[in-house]
Amino acid sequence: MGILEEKLSKHPFVELSREVKERGIYPYFRQIEGKQGTEVEMGGHHVLMFGSNAYTGLTGDQRIIDAGCAAMQKYGSGCAGSRFLNGTLDIHVQLEKELAEYVGKDDALCFSTGFMVNSGVIPQLVGKDDYIICDDRDHASIVDGRRLSFATQLHYKHNDMADLERVLQRCEPDKVKLIVVDGVFSMEGDLCKLPEIVELKHKYNASIMVDEAHGLGVFGRQGRGVCDHFGLTDEVDLIMGTFSKSLASIGGFIAANQLVIDALRHMARTYIFSASCTPAATAAAREALRIIKSEPERLEALWNVTNYALKRFKEEGFEIGDTESPIIPLYVRDVDKTFVVVARAFEEGVFINPVIPPACGPQDTLVRFALMANHTNEQVDRAVAALKKVFVELGVIK
């Protein structure tokens, strides 16, 4: 074994994966044998899918599939280049205009993934004399974006506005102070305290970028996101979103005023030096956006089933934290038991996701239960019954 292999073999994540594989409770990379939906075939099991980010329930919608197929027929399978050179299609530009209008900004840029938005945009907004300020539970893409920057990197305790103000007080008043925050926190399901953040923005002359990955299609008018939900779109300088959740595709975007977008169009390295979104993915996202705006009953259904699930989990004694969204954390608070819960739930016909360090502290491990607009109350009841059986067996709840 070489030095590289020996070092990797001793990495904590590698050792942990080896251990759980040997115990038969490895929860990752399970193969789905068909379309994503509320129930799927997975590894020879028929399971309820409560581990998806497809909040609008559109990933199997035939209209979106047809739109993607038609785009591939017209434009081919790929763009063979970056947006900067030969990879810009008319449908890219059309989607950007529609997204900008949707989230209430002048213009938008589409990237090949949501991760590439944050890792490409954040480093270009600030320089070595500036500041990036993040909530300590921000998504990994935000973390990696700030790591690529030469700015001073600061963070505040999760949703602790007194701590955010303490951090802002440390910053030089005439330098850029960029607060980057998730609109909906992807593991715990709670919302950022955007009204308070906006107040601090004005007090300390800061700028705000909100990651709406888990807010679009869920909050606000026609699912326009958390910024719209709070009525603070005009106060937020940059709004980021993804296609891989409510928009039933793959990709991401950043929206802002014209000056910012024009600058990023010529500066964001993950935009300039990466191949552009495929025609099929672009057309699928456009069609999903059209459906979301034209079918308000979809958003209503999502919140009806979400509120029902929240009620049922509370009734059965689960610890669900401060969630305000279709993301429901079921706290286990033990790394080993979290793996066992996921394995036992799968045996009982429910697919859920484990959340362990570094996504959370070892004392805060949980399983993530997420709703889609096309889930039914009956499916929720089946899942709650199965999960209560497992949680009681393991002594997590009584």
C-alpha cells in the first residue's frame, strides 16, 4: 500500500464507512430502479420515499419529461462548451429571464449545478480586505465558496442575531461585508431570521446573499422563496437557487441587479470554465417553473401534507426541533443509532436519510424526513407507524 492509500485508509470517514458496511447498515448509494416518486423500488425493496428534495413532486411529471426530450431532439445532448464561448443557447437566456422575474431581480445566471453557483459566485464578490460572514449551519457549498475566497472568513452561531451583530462589529466599516445564509436550513428545516438580518445589514452597511435551494417552490407567492415569504426580496442583494429540488432538474442560478450579474458573467470561474447546462436539463427546469407558477394547488397540497406530518410526529413523541418546512428532522442524538434507525426503517419500508457529523454535531444526529406535494396522509401514517416502531425498539423515544 502506498503512502496515499495508507493515509486515505485511516481517514475517519473511510473507517466509519468500512465499519457500517461490515455491520450491514451502510445507508448510502442505494440504487433506485425507476422514476423518483412517493414510492420507489430500491434494491429489491418497495419503499416509501421520504428522503427526497423533490418538494413539488414534479420529478416524474410527463410534461417535464416531454420538455426535456424535445430539447434534446432540437439542440442535441450537450453544449460542448462553456456559456462564455460556444455553450449559450437561446433557452438558457430565456430561462434566466424567467428566473429573474420569478425571484424579483433584474437578471440571473444559470450554472451547471447549485454547488457551482455558491463555489463560483462567493469568491468573486469579496476581496482580501473584505469579509464573508456565514451562519455556522450553512450548506457545504457555501462553506467551500468562502474557502476559495481571500476575504476574512467569519461565522456566527446558528440563527443567533446577537452573535451576528458581534461579528459585524468586528468588521471595518468601509469594507464589503457579505452575509451568506441559507433561507431554509437543509437538515434542520428551520428558516433564517431574515428580518433581523436585514436590520443588521442596514445598521452595519452589509450585503446579503440568500441560498434559496430549499425555499423555492415551497415558500412565498407561487413558491418564490423565503425572501418573498418575508416580503424582503428588495432588501436581499443576491438570491441563489437550484433546479435539483423543486424544479425537477439539475443546475442552479444566481439572481441580482444588472451590475452584479454583468460582473459575475465575466468573473465567476465555475460559470466561465465549465460546460453549460444541458438542453434537456434547461428545458426541464423551464417547464417545472411554468407548472409551479400555474398550479397553486401543488403548493397548497405540499403544506397540507407537511402540516399533517408535523402534527403526527408531535403526537407520537418524536423530537423534531424548530422546523418550519417540509424538512422534518427526527432527532436520534447518537451516531451509531442513527445508522441503525435508517437500516431498520428501510426494512420496514421507509427510505430516510441519516445526518451525522460533519453535517451536524455528534450530539445532534438525526434522520431527515422530507415531504413532497404528492405525498398522501395515508403514506405519512404508514411512515410514522414504521418509524415509531423502530425508534421505540432502539430506545430513542418511549
